[in-house]
Amino acid sequence: RKEEAKCINGSLLSLGNVIQGLAEKQSHVPWRNAKLTRLLQDAIGGKAKASICITLGPSGASKHETLGTLYFGSRAMAVKTAATLQVNMDYKALCAKLQAMLEE
């Protein structure tokens, strides 16, 4: 259980480093530091639109976690992406296929 918590914390730390690198437009973004960041690379790296939801605890006992979460959210809001649609379509082949379907 303790090992699992260490892995989760390490992945979240790496995600925070990637978000910081993107927000500050650094020349090197550390994508390969964790499996989580490699999995999310297309989503938060600019090839797609992405949303991040943060949740906060109202308890004073979780004040440090709440501040860290707010700080992460503010860094995540600074990341700007330019998602583009990449579709390669052979319209002649599509037209021929549809014509064949109509003739059946």
C-alpha cells in the first residue's frame, strides 16, 4: 500500500512538472518521467482539447493539499493548446464505395 502511494505521488509530481514546463513554455518538457505523463502527452501536449477538474476539501486539516491543488490548477490554466483536426480522407474512394452501396 505504501509503495502504491509512492508511485501515485511520483506520477502526480511528474504531471505537475510537465504542466509547469508547458505553462512556462520551456524548451524541454519532461514527458518521459512517468507513465501517467506519457499517456496524457497527446491530451495535454496540444494535439487535443483537454479539461482538468480539481476538487478541494473544506476541512482546515487539508489546508496544505488545498493550496497545492489550487496552485496546480492555476498552472494548468496557463497552458495554451492549439488543437487541430487531422483527417486524411480519400473522397474519390469514399464516393465509389457509396455508389456501390447504392447500386446493391
